[in-house]
Amino acid sequence: MLAKSVRCLTHRRILQSRLCNHRFHKYGVRWLSACIVGSGPSGMYTAKYLLKRVKDVNISIIDELPTPFGLVRFGVAPDHADTKNVINDFTDNVLKDERVSFFGNVQLGQTISIQSLQSMFDAVVFAYGASSDRKLGISGEDLRGVYSARQFVNWYNGHPHFVRQISDDDFRCNASQNVV
């Protein structure tokens, strides 16, 4: 437990020092600093258009997942290549820009607090998606073998939070009994 808390504390200090360095450009001129929480489509589009409109801006994008693109990466079926192509746009026009930094494995409220972000940045944008399903209130929705579309698509695409919750066997053995 001590090793985990030391690792978390070290991670937090490294993150804070990296984030704080984004307030100034390399020539000492103060730029607008923005933090976007969430690297899915809404976060990436926010960054893309902020970069277009404000030339003197440094953007830090943080996400609880180790990789960017959220819903596009984990919520779109692999056979929808046209929809997934937006990842190329986000990579080329956002992540490759020298004014942008991505920090993965950062949990808001655990790795860093909202208050810390507010003190480090001129602007903080919350652009993360839903982390849970909304119950429909219909009979049987809590039965074994009933999955929300979000659960199924995230499992299908290998989302780290869902690979452990739903196993391949759940769908293989019960294919005729599953409801999505």
C-alpha cells in the first residue's frame, strides 16, 4: 500500500510540474494555458478549435485511460472505418501540435484534484463522457446476460475497464440468451 501511495504521489508531482511548465512559452512570453479533461471526440474537437482560434495557447489533455480518443477508440465498431478515421485528424491536427501535451492514466479526484487544475490553468474544460449506464426501468434489465450497448461495444473494442467485467465466455456460451 505504501508503494502505491508513493507512486501516486510521485506521479502527481511529476504531472503537476509538467503541467505548470506549460504556462510559459520557451521565449518567456505568457501564453493562455488550458487543460482539457477527457480525450474523446468532445475533448479533441475542443483542442482542435482552440488551437485554430488562439495562437498563444498551451493545452494539456488529461484522461483516465492510458491512450487518447475515448469513444472513437472504444465506442465505435471496428467495421466503421470512416467514423474511426477522425483519429487521424485528431493525431495530425491536435496531438502532433507542439502546443499540446497528452497525459494518460490521470484520474480526476485521485491523481489530481479539480482545485489543483484550476490553480495551474487559466481554463479547465470538462469534456469526458458518461461513465455509467442509465437504467431504463424495464423488467429484466438486471438479469444475467442482459448488457447495455455501452457495455457491449466497450467490451468488443477492448476498453480496459470492460475486459475484466465481461468475459468472452459470457457471449460465446450464451449467444442465444444474451440481450444487448
